[in-house]
Amino acid sequence: MKQLPLLGSQMSETLSLGQEARRLEEKYAPRMREELRLGRLVSYVGNRDVPLLRLYRYKEAFAFQLVEEFLDRFDAKPEDYVFDPFCGMGTTLLAASQRGIPAIGVDRLPLAAFIARTLPLFFEIPPGQLKTIFAQLLSLVPQTPPASVAMDVAIMRVAFPEEILDRLRRWKAAIDTLDSPQREVFQLLFFSILEPCSHTSKDGQFLRMRRARKTARPEEVLARQVLEAEKDLLHIRALGWKAPSPGSWTVILGDTRDLSSVPFLRPPTIVITSPPYANRYDYTRIYSLELCFHFVRNFDELRALRHSLLRSHIEARLGPSEAPPHPAVQEIVEILRKRRDQLNNPKIPDMLTSYFVDMRQAIREWQRVLAPGARIALVVDDVRFEGYMLPVDLILSEMADAEGFQTTEIIIARYKGNSSQQMGRFGRVPVRESVVVWRKPT
């Protein structure tokens, strides 16, 4: 088997694998293989031409085709039951629905759950109706009082020119007067225009200010989105896509760390998902504009939401009795705590600890609710801090094995670079983005 770059000649003196990480590399080497053609499918780029999914840039999503790929590999049939415990915008649910397979998704981010719930509503909209409603809204907006939004959140006070913000608030209020499903469809299209109407840009882990960037006028960019949506309404009909049958598409605003209240039809047999990566991503910051326009009323609610998410961000709060749940995590956390002054954020060790505590709890819940013989495809990303590589794919696999799953294969989809700061200090050594495949024994 081809030796992995992390263990090959590229390793410099400044790049290190801890002893536990090396043990994991050796343990799982027989089950690891490259399949780099999947590289373009583990990101949102693969959805740019997929109807409905292309209407909102949920940048953490994987591609529709990736779900189709693993439904084929798992020999999925209508008798199966698909579960996505981090469902995001609903890519897995949409792919399953077009094969007549019932599916259920859970997500803690209200924006994600909203988008996933809204996608099937597009099937209820006849072609041409969105253009008609847009024209009606356009005449209504000037007389509509601005909607209330979370203006005490700092980004909202600087993201938009004053005139644009006022116009957006009026559009939001006008859209809220619509009946369902037109209301939800237009709300989704509205959320998709907030970034181009602002001085912000979703960039990596952050929503960055681009003060020199020209902002778009809401009615102009929304008009274009309506036309794109109209194209998709025709496209899904040309493809022969069918509306999901009643009860076959369920989205729960909930937490995969506690699935006790999720109304599963029966024990799920297939999981295709991707958790937040352990790389400081804070979804409440990346999607703060959308959240502040609809899902939270003030900064306190935004902060409470942030602390309720899976702890992949640096504001993660570590409980007094919580400790690294795996030896490789413990090893890197101890190293990083000794180098706390050199880290670009001293909270990284706590973030890594809490992230893996949360993922262990999620894995335990999956073991509890899944059917015997259930198969899991999990897209994950390794991480690197202060020159030390943390093999997230292997750590999660060993944790899953300890909870009663069997790791059948670890498919390396692509190798990713690091930040320029990391590469400047520690060299250009890539990290893996992998699809780990687990099975619950029968």
C-alpha cells in the first residue's frame, strides 16, 4: 500500500506526529486507501449545478453526487431508512428522496434546519408563480414597515449601508406576509442575497468585512435569484424528480448528542453525514447575518445558540470534569497547553477536548438508535496545530470501534493545504479529508 504523506519523506523536523497518532496510522493502514476522484464531492463545489441546492451557498455542505455514490455502495433500497445527524441544508435527504427512500435529518443550527425543511416545498410551487409573487412584493415593499432584526449584534451595525439595510428589512417584512409554502421559499431566497448586499464575505472560518466591496441592491439580486429558482422548478420536472411522499422527509431542529426525542419511523439503516470539523469553525459567526434577520432576536440569543452547538469553535466551554476522551487527543492537548503562548488562540486545547467529548457522545447515540447492520459514511477532516497533526479520521474511528461499531475502510478523498502561517512555520505538508465507513454489527 502506498505510504501516506504524513509518514513519508516529506516530514520535516518541525512537523510531528505524536506517538499515539503514529500508532493509529499503523493500526488503520490496512483499511486506508486513496480515492482522490471523490475530492471534488466532499465540498459544496459539487452542488453548483444541482437544482435547488445551488440556490443557497451553504459552504459546509458536501455534494449531492457524494450521497448518490454511497447510497449505491450501500446498495440502498426503498426499504432502508436514511439518517443524517448533521443534516445541514439537506443534501442527504434530497438524494434519498429521489430514490424513494425515507430520510430524517437533525441539525442544531436553525438556519440549516430551515433550509432542509424548505427544499421539499419547492415541489409545491408551479413554474411562473415566483415571478408573479416577486412583482407583487416589489410594489408592496416601499409601504411595508421594516422588520425587527437583531441590531445589537455588532456585525449587523457595520455589514450594510444604511439604505440597503432599511430596504432589506422591508423586504423581509413583506416576505413574512406570504402564505406557506411561498413564504418559506422566498425567505430562503432572501437569505441567499444577504451576503452580496453586504460588505461581508464568508471566508473560511469567518464572516470577514470587505469595506471596499460594492454592495448589491436587494431587488436586483433577489430578482436574479427568483429567475434562477424558476429555472430550477423547470429543471427538477425535466429530471423527473418527484416531491417526497408525506412523512418521508423529516427535519428536526435538535442535537445529535441527545436523540431521545427524535421521532424515528424505525431504526435507521444508513447514515451519510459530515460533522463540523475541529478547526475553529463557528457557524453562528459565519451565518450571523441570516441568524440575525430571522432566527435570533438579540445578541444574548445568538450567544446562547453558539454555546449550544457541537463544540468545534474556540468559544467552546469545557466542563470542569471533562477530559480528552482518547489518548491521541490527550497527547496533543498536553503538547499544545505547554505551548499555549505560541498558539494563535490559547483556547484551542479546550476546543479539541470538548469537540471529541461531544463526538464521542454523538457516536454513542448513533450506536443506540441505529439498526443492526447499519452503515455509516462520515466525511471528516484532519487538523494541524503548531506543527502537530491530529488524525481526526482515525481517532473517531477508534472511538467508534470502542462503542461497538466496526471500521471497514477509511477513504482518503483529498489532501488539503494549511494556512499560509502554518506552512511558513512548519512546511507544506497536507492534511487528509476522508470518508470513514463504519458498520454496526448484526
